[in-house]
Amino acid sequence: MLVPMADCDPAGARMSTLIQDEARNLGLNITSVPTYPSTLIEKMDNRDFDMYLAEWRSVTERESINVPWELAHSENDFHGGTNYAGYHNRTFDALCYEFEKEMETPERKNISFELQNSIAENLPYIVIDYRDRLEAYNRIWVGWIPAYGTLFNIHTLRNLKYYPYPCWRISLSAPYMINSGQGIEVRAYVYSLTTNEPLSGVNVSFSTDNGTLSPEYAITDTNGCAMVRFTAPIVRWNSTTVKITATYYDERADMVLKATREIVVLPQQPPPETEIGMEIYPPMLLNVGENETVPLEIRVYNKDTLEYYGWYNGTLGVLLNYSIFPEDATFDLIDYENGTWTFEFRGHAHGDFMQYDIFLNAVLYSFSEPVTSAWKNITINVMGALKPEEPTRENNATTDAEDGNGTNTSVDSLPPDILENTDEFYILAVGTALLIAVMSILLIIKRRKLDKGNDRIN
């Protein structure tokens, strides 16, 4: 196992000894071979090793994006390339490209976890430890910038300034969360970083990206405290975050010291006696056709302030519920924008006519607690298809003179009321005919009997 020389990397040399001893306890004959840095790199480039121990130090965040590609991307496996383990994995290669392209830190962090999982599962490298580096520096010099895993780098050299005076710092104190329109005190403290002694009599300026500060400047007292009053903006619906910044300019060091505090402003809460109402357009009673789609716009407002409420978002707003009878109609939410709910209704006439009743319930919520509610009813009449005009006897009956053929319209073409009368006429006529037939038979029988009697007498 190739390992660094002790005079170059004492920690690495000691670690190699521990690895060698533990491996031999397991029955593995590993021998550490101390190697000069130049020789170690040459053998690594030529892939002339069984194992090696080396340190890989991350640099700045932007430059560290190349580390996965340098260590384990398949395209970097060549003579002189830094994929010394010869690791080839298509999934890892694809993640390397995503890692380089991704600009958002949270997303890049998630991709880095996947890259590390691939290394941990397939073990082209075995990560022994992550070292904490402790470095001492003198506070009379300001401008130290951690980079390349150390304070002693090119960025520090560019920014380092000699400052033999006490090194001052500024901090900002304010509540983390306040209500809409609430006023609070904001305090800035200027103190020595080395002794924590307060700095009095200096000017501190305050600024904010939302809300009001009064005044915008303050002088530190004997405790090093400068205080102003901040009034939060009026927030109606969603909570918002405001930023307050305190600034102190140190003339002797020619340095601007800043402290920033973010405050969450909660939306304005309605009083318990709040009453709400609902506006519905079109009006309450609607007449629509069979399968006709009708949009309905609904708004919920404060009866006192006439202010419209929006959708409940976890802090303040309205939840809109509904029920419909009969239930065979459709009533769907198709849009919501700026406090206006737009629903779409479609019903069925079931013949000539059907009436639907829609019951709306709006509930105003404040932090998961219902404050008040309002009810509204919509009645919608769905009309069936219109029937054709029913003809009369005068329109249906055609005389000989009118049609020229000497024919009349059949009974089937007559209106229902005439057909009902015609049925009654048929029944009466048939009954009369049967009665006449029976009487005729009886008369014939009686006449035959009389004729037989006359024949006997003769």
C-alpha cells in the first residue's frame, strides 16, 4: 500500500500504520510503503499500485463541483487521469453531468448524496475519515477567508488588512415572528470581538425591505446598544418575511459592518365577531336548457369592510363547501383567481323540467380555527326540449273541396282530446250495433214461431 511520507503528512502516515495493523489482525498481509509525493502521484497516474492512501481536499464550492468527475467519472479513466480506481458506472456518469449543470444549492446537495451513495455501495474508494482542520490566526489582521480547506490561501492574501485596534462586531436583536401592522423595538449591539466590551457613541443606520423604521439612525448607548422602532407592513393573506439590516462603519479600519435579521409577519387576523357574506353571479334563480353548461362566480367578503377573502392557505382564508340536490348534476370548480371561485354547472331535465338546489357554505379560517361561516342557496331550473306545436282539427281535417281528392284526414292525425272523444264514440256505436243485432235475432225467432203456428192452423 503506497502511503505518504511522515514528514509530508503525519496524520496520513499514522493512519496507514493503523490500517496495516488492523488488516494483519484479520489475516491480510498489507505492507505500508512510504512514498514521496512526486513518486506517489507518478505511480497513481501509471496505475502502478495495489492500494494507495491519499488525501483529497475540497476547494471552493464552485470548484468542488468537478470533484466527482475527477475522482470517478469513466471519461477520466486514462493515463494521467484522476479516476485512479478505474470506476465505470453509467448512472454515476449521468449524475456527474447533472451535478455540474445544477445551479441551485439544495438540488445540487441532493445529487451529491446520490453520488456518494454510488461510491459507498460499489467501493471504488474507501473513505477513511473527514478531518477537521484547526488553524490559528491573529485577530489584528482582518479579511481571513476560508477556501481550499484552509485560511491561508490566495483569497485571504488579497483581502488581509492590518488592524491593530479592537475588532468590532455588530449584532441585531428582534423577535422572529410578529403580527401584521405590529410595532416592535429593534436593537443593534456594537462590541469588541476580542473582549466583548461595548462600543458607545457610534452611529448605527437601519434599513428594511418592507415596513417602517423610526428613526432610521441611532447612537449606541453605554451598553453599545442602538434602538429604533419597526412597524410591520399590513399583510392580508399570506405570511411574508421582511429583512432588517443594521450597519456600522468603522472609519479606522475602513470597514462596513452589517448585521441582518429576518422577521416573519403573520397576516391580519379577523375579530371573533366578523360576519361574512357571499356574492353569486348570475342571480339566484337560473333557467337553463338540457345539458347546458353554466358558469357561476362566487365571492366571499367581509360585511363590515367589504374586503374580499381569498382561499385558505394555512393562516387566513376561506374554504368553500357545497351540496347539490338531486345529486345527478355536475358542479365543478374550474378556476380560482383573486378571491373569485368559478364553478361550472350542468344538469338534466328528466323529461320536461327539473329543479336543482345548490347549498353553499363558506367558512372563514384563521390558523386552522374556524372564525365564522355563511350559507347561500342557488336554485337552478333545467328545462327539457320544447315540443312542436300540436295541430287542431281544423288544421288536420281536409275537405273534398280543399284536397280535390274527395278524401278526409285519418283519425290517427287528430289531436289527443279529439281521439279520446272518438274512442267514446266507437264504444257507443259498437254497443248499439250489438243491441240491434240481438233484437233482430229475437224478432226473427218470434216471427218463425208465428209462421209455424199459422201453418198448423191451416
